[in-house]
Amino acid sequence: MEITELLKPNLMIMDLKATNKRGVLDEMISRLFEGGIIDNQDVYCQDILKREREATTGIGDGIAMPHARIDAVKQPAVLFARSRTGVDYDSLDGHPVYLFFMIAVPEHANEMHLQALAALSSLLLDSKLIKQLKDAATPEDVQQLFVKAQQKKTTQQAPQVTTTSNRPFLIAVTACPTGIAHTYMAESALHKAADQLGINLKVETNGSEGVKHALTATDIQKAAGVIVAADKKIAMNRFNGKPLLQVPVVDGIKRPEELLKQTLAGDVPTFHADGESASTQKKCTSGDGIWHHVYQDLMSGISNMLPFVVGGGILMALSFLLEQSLGKTSTAFIFLNSLGTNAFSFLIPILAGYIAYSIADRPALMPGFVGGYMATLASASIVKANGSAGFIGGISAGFLAGYIMIGLKHIFHKMPKSLDGLKPMIIFPVLGLLIVGALMYFLIDPIFSVVNLALVHFLTTMGTANAVLLGGILGGMQAIDLGGPVNKAAYTTAIGVLSATGNGSMMASVMIGGMVPPLAIALATTIWRHKFTADEQKAGISNYVLGISFITEGAIPFAIADPVRVIGSCLVGSILGGGLAQLWNVNVPAPHGGLWVVLLMHNPLLFVLALLIGSVVAGTIYGLWKPQL
């Protein structure tokens, strides 16, 4: 999408009069109404404010992109506005915002909404453009700046490599789960590094706009190597036989020069497509080895499962709250409880299905779903355990379905081309389901149903000392990597216990452990202000909101700058808070929400007390430990 198509000079506000966030939004909304873009200011404003309550649209670097997709919008547009003095906008980096882009699209134009965000995000990575926008004199100047930036981006994205060029040629693919920001940030970073190193580079983006600048067969053939900076599945078999470096998308942003040099030097493995050799796509990528890909596959399953966890879990918790006042026979209780229960019944099949899909694509999805469903049923084979394989069995089903499907693809790779249609329609579904089903029925379900029952028995009968120890461990795991794999492992464990037993005691420890780091940062930056810069103090304030909302990642910027002190102090507080939750028998029936679901908890005051103690201890350690500026 050309953003200049939506960026209209007659709507621009070159000198905002408002000095606060709400005033800025009102001023821009009024201009949209005057320009005939929207027909109802109040309705549009409500949607804008609702989006801001979910998460600030102040993305950092002095930029904000408030946006709404609603029927009040008559025609799509992007309104540019500038503040000469800057506005406190609750931006992610805590800095004032000078440049505003209000995106308005009709309700039905979901694709345009995402495209506008993506197009703006990719252009505004250029610090030179941002400076020029701050200095622009007229709306026409702003329009021309974006025209030139778009032309530069188009030229840069598709370099013309001639036969006389002596510069080496590499290709890359960037992709992130949402496809809005990181995809294009990695693309831009790789292009800039390539220019500095004298390398011709073409980058394919797999973003919200779909695949852009698709790599052709000629591109792939000519390239000396391939960089895949992606956190989601992309088409890989086309790179068969090429030196290929596969890394997370964030590496494309943080260390593009290193990736380009490593690929150009040939210090990367050769990629082999499915069926080409015993090596699979999972083993042919570089870097972190098989365990990195196991983690990616597991995270794919968990990320697709989380909406069911949060939606179903919170509705079930609300039903328990209503039960106390209305009783079990009330319509409200029955409706909410059954709705939450129905959502929860999908957890393990969704987890298994999308693990399998991440490993072997669409053919593995069906056997993964069925294997995950079988893991929720009471074991009916060999061992009459009267229990299900649960989360562990579901995870096993996902990996089994994925790798079995890779094996089937390899086995039937050399079938005659005339019979290719049989593979997706008959061979893969029938054999995949048969093999996965047999392994689940005769092996996985019987074994893990016994393990699961033993685990449930341990959790329900363990003494106070063991409970406190386990709670401290789970709480501490939340603080070790602040949203990384260890953090997610603890969270998944608590969800498994909650879904298997209905007991939210482990969830209480995990939730407190995840809330302590941002709250500790907030307290330290408030009490020991003289030890922090002005920017750090502002970022610390936002951690109050992130902390009470159970968003651990708010502590990450501080941990990057000072990892030993931040993680060390938060680890102490999270272990303490998680252990106290078990000591005081706190129970959280909702898998997310932080203090926003405190009324649903068992012993809510003790939950708050454990959280305060952990946060104060961690914040005090960090504040005293941190040196003077």
C-alpha cells in the first residue's frame, strides 16, 4: 500500500494546540469530522479511547499512531499532526510524542487497517525522515517527504543486480507473528547493513500485507546465501541446496551486519527440503539447533491456545463469582460456566494441532488435533488408569503428528507426479491419523494418564513445605527471563494444573511471580529517583500499570541495560511472593488478568499482601543495589 494515497494534506495539523493526550485526540478527531472523513465524532472517539485503554499507540521515538476501524468512518484516511513542544502520551518509551498519525478506516476494511499500520511502521524506521517531518513547513512538504521515502524504499527493496556488478548478492526473508512492525524493522535493518557492507540484497517480507517483494527462482539461483529472520512459518522448500541461516526476527533487527557477514562467508549449513535427505528442514537451519526449533513449535501451539485459556478461564471465574450470589441453578452461572468450560475443552487439541502444524504444515494439522483430543479422554487401552494424558500427552501428540508427517512426506517423496493428488487427499490423512491414533491409544495415553494422575495426586496431597517450595520455584521462573521460554514453561505448567484439577493455587504463584518484576522496577524508580535518568523514571511509571495487569515484559528494557541487578533482585521477590501464595492458600481461578480479577480469587487480600511483599523486597534490593548515576 502507498501511504500517500491515504495521507491527505487538507487534513494535516502542522501545529497542535493541545498539550495533553486527550486534547490531542479530540483535536485530530474534530479535524477528521470537519474534513468529512467521519460522520460521528462521539462514536469514533469512543473507539479510539477503547484502543488506547487496551495498549498505548505511542510506539516510541516521538511517534504515536492512534487508529480505529469503525462504521463512523465514511472514507479511509491518515491524518498527520505535529506538536512543536511534545505531548506526554504514555508512550512505550516514556518520551514525549511530537508526530501523530491518526488512521481511520471503515469497519469492513480490516486489511486496509493493517496495511496502513504496516506501511507507516516501515517508513518511520528512517530517523532522517522523522527529523524532516519535525521541520516540515507545510502539508505539501510532508506529502513530498513521504513520496520520496516511498520511492527510496521501493528502490531499496528491489535492487537491480546486473551481470557487470562485482558486489555479492544475498537474499533474505523477514516475518513476525503479527506482521506489522518487526517484519519491516528487520527488513530495513538488513538493507542498511547491506549498503554499508557493499552487498546487493533483496528482502521478501511476509507481513500483514501478505508476501511482498517475493523472491523469484532467478533470485534464489543467483544468491550466494539466504537469511531467514522469521518467527512464523514461511515457504522453505524453494531454498533447497542453498546455504541458509535461520534466526528469530529480532536478530535481523539487532545484528544484521553479523548475519550478512556470516552468510556471505559461507559459515552456515546447507538447507535440504523435505524428502531431499534424512535431514529435515528443522535440522538444516543454523544457530540454536534442534532445541531452538522444538521451542518454536511449542510456542506456536501455546500462542494459538492462549485465547482459549484467557477467554474461557476468565468467564469460568466470573461464573464462580456469580454462583456465590445467584446459586448454581441461575441462568447466568450456567451460561458463563458452560461457555468457559467449552472453551477450555479445546485447549489441548488446539495446542497439539498447532504444534504439529508448525512442524509439518497443513497435512499434520488433523492428526495433531485428533491426537490432542485423545489426550483429553480417559485412557481406554491396556492400562485402565481412569484418567487422561492431559497437557503432557497433548504436547506429545503434537510432536508425534508433526514428525510422523515429515516421515511420510519423505517416504512418499518419489511417487509418480501423476499420483501427487493422492498424498494430501488420501495417503497423508489416513496414514497420519492411523499412526498417531495407534501411538496415542496404545502408548501415550496409557503411560501419561498414569503420570498425570500421579501428578494430580501429588499436588492435592503435598504438604505445606512442598507447596511453598513449588510455589517459589514457579514464581521465580517467571522472573528468570521475563517472558521467555522459562517464564512460559511455568505459565503452561500452571494452566495444565488449573485445567486438570480446577485448582488455581499454582496459577496464583505464577501470576504473582510475573507481576513482581515490573512493580519492583516501578517502586525503585519512584523511591530512588536520583539513581535513574528522566526517561527511566517515566518508563518506571508505566510499569505500575503493566505490573498490576500481569505483563512481565515491562521490566525487559531495564533488564537489558542492567541484567544482573534487575533479574537478581526480581528473582528474590518473585520466589518470595510465589512461596507466600502457597503458604496462605491463595487460589486464582482465572489464568490471566492480574489485579483486575482479584475479586474472583480465594483469599484476595492475601494475594495482594504476597504481591506487595515480593514487589517491595525486589524493588528495595534493586534500588539499594543500583549505583548512583
